[in-house]
Amino acid sequence: MDNDFKNKKPDGNGKVPKFNYYWITGVILLLFLGMNLLQIAPKGKEMTMKNFRAILLSGDIEKVNLVNGQLAEVFLSENALKKEEYSEVAKSPLNWPNKGPHYSLAVSEEIFLKDVTRWQMENGLKEAELIYPEMKVRHNVFGEILSWILPLLLIIGIWLFIMKRMSGGGSGPGGQIFNIGKSKATLFDRDQKVNVTFKDVAGLNEAKEEVMEVVDFLKNPKKYTSLGGKIPKGVLLVGPPGTGKTLLAKAVAGEAAVPFFSISGSDFVEMFVGVGASRVRDLFKQAREKAPCIIFIDEIDAIGRARGRNSMQGNDERENTLNQLLVEMDGFSTEKGVILMAATNRPDVLDSALLRPGRFDRQIGIDKPDINGRIEIFKVHLKPLKIGPDIDAKILAEQTPGFAGADIANVCNESALVAARRDKKYIEMEDFNYALDRVIGGLEKKNKLISPKEKKVIAYHEAGHAICGWFLEHASPLVKVTIVPRGVGTLGYAQYLPKERYIETTEQMFDRMCMTLGGRAAEEVVFDKISTGAQNDLDRVTKLSYAMIAVYGMNDKVGNVSFYDMQNQNQFAKPYSDDTAKMIDTEVRVLIDNQYKRAMALLREKRNELEILANELLEKEVLLKSDVERLIGERPFGEDPTPTPSENGVEI
């Protein structure tokens, strides 16, 4: 980082102001205008050489000024100005700078003097007998100097501007074209506070404890080193998108009283060879100078992918950057107190050398929050909102299984927008329900034209999902079923309320498959034909079936084998023989067919309940759990004590 940049003080927002080159161009343009004003004095009435000769020979000229060898200012005597023929000049006096009425004549100084001398000689006059008593030659030295300096400065200014634009910003002349190997990390120093603290991070209690300990390492190192321990070199935050990895890193920056460097993994790699490794070196050089400190690399998989996995699409520059990062992580002294934090949602693609102890000593898993975590997250996001008395964070948390922190923030913001659209003074529960439907199912298509025949098929399809879920023991409790079109291609959906669980039995997965196939089964039972509306159902069932057989080992013929990790490691070939692949495909079809037949049998048995729900859906379009209980009675199995894993609980 340049010394000039270091010496600059941050502004009120905590940002160091960057040198702006736009003003250079403005100053040059102003000087250009000034030069023109100095060079171009107010002109008198224009005249020709023929007119000048006539006035010259008539003796009416008092003096002539030659300006820069390009302009002749012809001043008349007082007696001449009284003549009628010069009245136009006399009526338009020019007082800047100290000039009176005069004529202007565009001339070349050398030719002008020769012509004047020649005219005098032709009229028999000697050189000492000039008709006019005074001739001055005036040169604007400052204007002449600016005439060749300013264009040069303008060219330099344009060049600097182009270099800045081409390099995408940056400090110093020409932007990053001169600092291409410098790190792009943003430094949050001791006097630049981040407003996010651990109080703003909810639902990640275990991860917070781990990260808070890292902050304590830097604040009180003797507490740990006195017992012979060493400060960890690296902490890797791993978890799905939207779970709060970057937010947790911001909280560390806000809590730690040490310098904090923040950078994205993609900022290391450029089109120029060697830039990535150079930026890694520069980043760790700055970190050593600021130690103790923390470096945070977001989306580290951009540079940390396993080397040699994609040999056909090798990227030497990316691998060189990774190699330099590995060297720097294992090279700097632990006494320096530099800790590297990184975040990724793809730990499976990271290089094994990056994950070994001594580099990333700790891996902190940040998963989607459970119901208690979602309650805490809702409380955080509900604080700035004006909510009504019917809003309960626990109820909202129960209705959002599988939601990450970013999803919950989106629901809260969407509910505020809905309430504002309805001109309400505070947010009510119905606004949250609408926001949940908006997030889960998509935007409601109120004006979408659906024929009565298609609407009937959709109603029976969704009623089939609802009936299967209602009368299957391990299915999740129904929350809502609707045939209102939403989003792109979603003509209706059934929403369930799955609860968190960490393992799932074969019977529970069978019931989930049967419930998912209930829509297509209802179409065949009622209309004796099927439609394309079950595409999403079939996709989910197919993935679940292959997972049961090829990943979870839930098939007698294929056996207790799992090809999950092997498939990830070898992307160009299957980790099993053709005979095994054929067996897996056959067993998948048998499994799906059995559950489809099971769904059809259940719907034939509950045909009367199916008709009741479908007809009510055609009339009301939306049915809640209370409506279903009123129409066909309470669910025979009650609330499932071991519900299915959460996938937002939607059957389309």
C-alpha cells in the first residue's frame, strides 16, 4: 500500500478518500479557456488590406499595433473619427484593455511590414516620413507558452483518465495499471469501527462461541500461550448460502480490537500472469506489519479449488495463487498473531492441502438454523419493524422450516412492503402469511387465464397431495393447499409443516415419495389420464430414489453401498460397473412404481374425501388446515413426532 495512501485520514464514514484525477482535466480546460481569452482580445471592426491602404495613404491613422504577428489593430486619429465615413467605428468604443475604437486586420507581420514599406515607397515617401507616427509590435509571451504546454497537459490528463478507467479504479496515477500486484483487501483498522457485533448474529450460538474464542486469542494471547498452546492459524466457516458466514465475519471485525483485512477470493485472480500470487504476498506483507490482525477471505473456493481435478481445464494462474497462499499460511510466524478466516459453501471442492491442520486448524460448520435459532433470528429482524400485537416469532419460526437467515430477513422485509402497499400503520400476521407465500411459491398471478377444464385438473392434483399427506402416518402436517397460480409455471401447491430431524427411516422416505406422487395419481384415478403438471414431483421423487439406492444403501439388491463421495471425486466416469448402473436404474423404477401404485390405492380408498377437497378448492382456491379438518375430519395420526427433513415443505 502506497505511503501517500497510508498517510490519508479516513473521512466521517470510516473510508480513506482516494485521489481523484477528474479535477486535472477540469483545471486544464480552464487554463485553455484562459489562454484563449488572453490571446483573443476584443476585435474592432474588421477591414481588408485594400481599405487599410486607402486609410493609410489618406493620413487618418494614428497608430498600429501588431499583436503576435497575426493581428493588426488600426487606431484612427481624433480628427478622422469625426468624419462620417468612420462613424461606425466611432460609435462602438472598446475600453478593454485600455483600447478605443479601432479596426482589426488579420495579417502576417512580415508581409504586412513589406506591404506598408512598398506602399510608402510607391507614393514617394521616405522611410522617415511615416504617415502614422507609431507602430508597436506586441507579443503575448504567456499565451504563447500556454499554447504549446496546455495541449501537452491535456494529452497527459486524458491518458491518466483512460488508464484509470481501463484498470477499474484504484489509487495512484493510472489506477491499478501501476499497482496491479497490490492487494485489493479492505482494511478496517482500530479507528474504523464496523457497526455489526455478535449481538446482531442470532441463531448461531455454537459458531459464535468458536469465533469469539478466536477474537479472545488476539486480545489475550498470554492466556493461552502461558499454558503452551498456540494460536490457530486459520478458521474456515463452512455452510450453505445465506446462513450468516459473512455476517459472522463482520461481527468479528466489529468485536476484535485489531486490524481486519477483508477480501474476496475472486479479487486475487486477474488476466495477467503472476498477479494472484503477487497480491497474496502483498496481503500477508501488510498483515505482518499490522499484526496482530485478522485476514478474511470470502468465497475462498474461487482460488482454493483442488489442484489437478480438472486436468482438461487447467488454470496455472489459479494454481499459482493457491500455492502462494499455502506457502504464506504455513510460513508466517505464529508469534506474529495473524489469523486467516475464510468462508465457503463448497468445502468439497477445496484442496486437501488447504484444509490440513497448520493452515485451517478449525472448521466451523454453520448450518441452517433449527426452530430455536429461527426464533432468535426473527426477533432480530422484527426489532426495526412496526409489528402488530398478533405477531409471534415462535409461530413464524414454525412456519419457516429450512429457512436460512437470509431467507428470514427477506420474509420480514417482504411483509413490511406488503403492509405498506396496503396502507397499514403496522405489520399484521396476514402480511407475513402473504410474504411467506410470495417467497415460497412466487408472485401471485391474479390475471393468469386458466380454462375451467385445466383448473379442475389442477384442483384434483393438489387435492391428491393433500389427501395422501393427510392419511399417511409419516407425512408432514398440512398447512395450506391452493390452486392460485404463482411464480413461473407454478399453478398450485400444497404447503406442509415439516420439523427438523437429522435421520430418516425407509418408511418415512416411502411416505414422502407417496405423498409427492399423489398429485399425478389423483389425475389418473379421476380422469384416467395424466398431464405435465407433475414434472416437479417426478424430479424430486427421482432424486430421492437414486439417493436411497446409490447413496444411503436402502435397497436389498444393490446392497449397503454408497457412491456419494466417489461420484464427487470422479466426474467423468461412474464409480461402478455398467451392470451395477443397470441394476440401480431398474431398482429406481421399481421403487417409484411401487409408491405410485400405493398412492393410487390410497386415493381410490379415499375417493369421497378427494372429491370434497377438490370441489372446495375449485370454489375457494385456498384451503387451510382448519378447512381440511372441517371437511374430512381430523388427521388420524395427529402431529408426526418424527417429521420429514425440511425442504420448505412444498408439493407443487
